[in-house]
Amino acid sequence: MRNPSLCLSALLLIVAVAQSGTAATVQDFEDSATAGWQAGEGSTLAVTTERYKSGSHSLRWTWERPQATITYRSAADFTGLKAAPKDKPASLFGLWVHSSAPVTARMNLELLQGGNVVGACWFWMDFRGWRPLGARYTDLGWRARQAVDGLRLRAPEGVPAGSLDLDFVCTNREGGTPPATYQQPWAGNPQRLATAEVYSDRDVSQSRPWLPPLTPADKITPQQRTDMAALAQRMLPALRRPRSGLKPEQLAEAQRQFAALGIQRHGGIITGRPVDGGSFLSPPGAVTMADFVKVCGQVQSAYEVAQKPEDIALLRGMFADLCRHLLDQGWDEGANVGGAGNPYDLRYWPPIFMAMRDVLAEEGLLRDVALGVCWSMAALHGDVFVQNPSSNMDAFQCFNRNYPALMLMLPDESERLQRLQAFKYHLDTVLTNNTTVGPDGTAYHHWM
């Protein structure tokens, strides 16, 4: 008898491929095959179950020399590549990459035809967890009707040894332009491939000279500290612990929802169902961000009223692992794993994490979760750090209170101050934009 779970996985993969318009084979390494992949000198390739984005396997690339390479060859998988104007669907490639050791270095990718390089790009590897990397072939300098029979990845520049996990590799997917991110700031604007532009989640003014600089802690004034403390007192919810008593059915429901996500932690490695908001490379069977945060809310609500030490410890661990999994799945500053669902729900999500900030701080997750939740809200509001932002009253309703509150959770006061000042720049700019406030100074719903 066939394994029903394997049949379901295959069906989900077929549906996802059909919906996405993928023309070539999607490689998720579930059959442990590495056909077409070749390890260059100093590199090794092996299928692993330790981490995965799709199914339960990924391809691990380990290198032990600078500029080591791996190559994928299959002319059939690059047949029929399509070029199109920027606003029309075209052929693109994509792959999910997991990094456990962030480095400020670029990984180069080359398109191949025989012994020739017919296109190239790079990705910053300064991230931890999974990231979708990819672009339209035309962004790489590929010309229409140019034959392609493979691609080559070079180990991050200046990194003599390391490893990366690859999964859900697509070589001929038809779609729009993948978004620009911290890892691929050139996406949609290939002229930027010639620059070394890099963004920092520590100093947001890096590559953004219009934003205020990072103020060293010894230069922060007493008044600025007083103002930040007053804002935190006003905007962050009290850490209430009513401890009114946890009903058995409430605990059971939280455990049931948590178990459905398949989250498992083994030391520093965490796995589970993929969490995706409709990224350009969405894996099959993914949980939406909206549904994932509902589970976070269920666990947080149970934690609030738990009285027994064993229940408190259990729920605390569940919430911390939910956050670890979310970050590992790529919901982090600078990434783009799709939208966050219904924008109006955004007003309810951040308070879930604000109410657990003491737990997050003790688990060493506070900073990353605050930044990640903020970034996920960009599905509605857009990148608040751009030079010429726009907004609307819906965004103000759902975003402008939660964003500064999340920034006030940051443990580092220099980061806290800079991001609040950057948000002030954003507000000063959008409030003079006619998509936000009418020419006569009145507010209105949506655009006019």
C-alpha cells in the first residue's frame, strides 16, 4: 500500500508547480538524488534531512577552499527561457538557501553554456536561516534566445570554508520580478549589480545617507533617554500576569495547534512546516503568516493565565520555539518571503510579541523578533527606510502605533534611538505626500 503522506506531498508539489507556472523540474531532493549537480575541487555535496524548506530533505554544500564551486548541468531544464518587459511575466530562476553562519560576503552565480559564462549575479550572504534567492534571467545579462545549459555557484568571497543548504531549486519559473532585498538589492534594477551596495540591520543609515546616523551610547543625551522611556511606558503594554487559571481545554488547543506545525528543535537546529506569505518561490504545504501568528496568539493567551510551573515552562518553551522557527524560515529584516496576509490583521499581531517581551529577552530572541515582525508589516506599509516613501490612512491605522512600539523593545539604546529617528523622517515625509493627506490638509480613506 502506498504511503498516503507521500502521495499528499507529491500532489501538493504538483499543484504548487502548476499554480506558479514553473516549466522545468523543481528539485527538492526528496529522492536523495543529486543528478546534474557536480562538486568542484574543494567542495562536497550530500543530501541531508537535518534542514529542509520543502519536503524533508535538502542538498548540503560544504567547501574547504576559497572560491570553491558547485555546478548544475541540464540543458533540458533551461529550454524555452522567455524574456519580457519588466511589467510582464518572464523566465526566472530561484532557490532557497539556508545559512547558519552569516558573513558579509557575496556568493556569485554564473549562467553557463558549455564553457562560457552567459550571465551572472551575486547575493549577500549576511543572513541566518532560509532565504529565497533568484531573479529574472534578463537581470543577469542573459539575452533572449541565448542557450543555457547550467549554472555555477561560487563560495562566498573570502570565506575559506563553510556550508550552505539548498532546497526547492527552480530553473525555469515564469513570473514577475522577484523583490529587491538586503541579499539581492539589484533585483529589478540590474545596473546595481556593478555596485557593492550593502545594507545593515545594525545601522540603517548604511547605504541610506538620508537617514540619521547611529548615535553611540555615550552620545545619547539625558533628554533622549527620558523621551524613549516615556514612549515605552505609553506605547508598550504592561506585562500583565493575571494567572486566573488555565483551563485544560485551552492548553490542549494550544498544544494541538503547535503540534500541527511540526516544529522540532534539536540543539541549535529547528525544523517544521514552511512559513510563507506567497513569496516568488513559495514551497508546497506552506503555512501562511496569518495562520502561524494565530498559533502564537493561542500560546501567548494560555501563558498569560497559566498558574502551574510546569504549564508556564511548557508554554514559554512553545512560544520561544515558534519565534525561532519563524526567524529560521526567513521572516527577518531585509528578506522578502511574501505578504503578511490581510493588512488589517497587522494591528493585532505585534501586541502578541510585545506581551511576551520578557520571555523573548530571556531567550535571546527579543531583538530579532522585534525587527522581524516590523519587517513583515511591510506587506501593507512598504519599506519605511526609503528616501521618498508614500503612505495612506489605512497604513497609519494599522502600522504607525505598532512600529515605534516594536522599536522600543530593542535592547540596544543606540539602535532604538536611530530607528525612532528614522521613523520620524518617514512620518515627516509621508505627511506631506498627497496619498496620505489631502492638499487642503484633510485626511481621507485610501487615495482620491
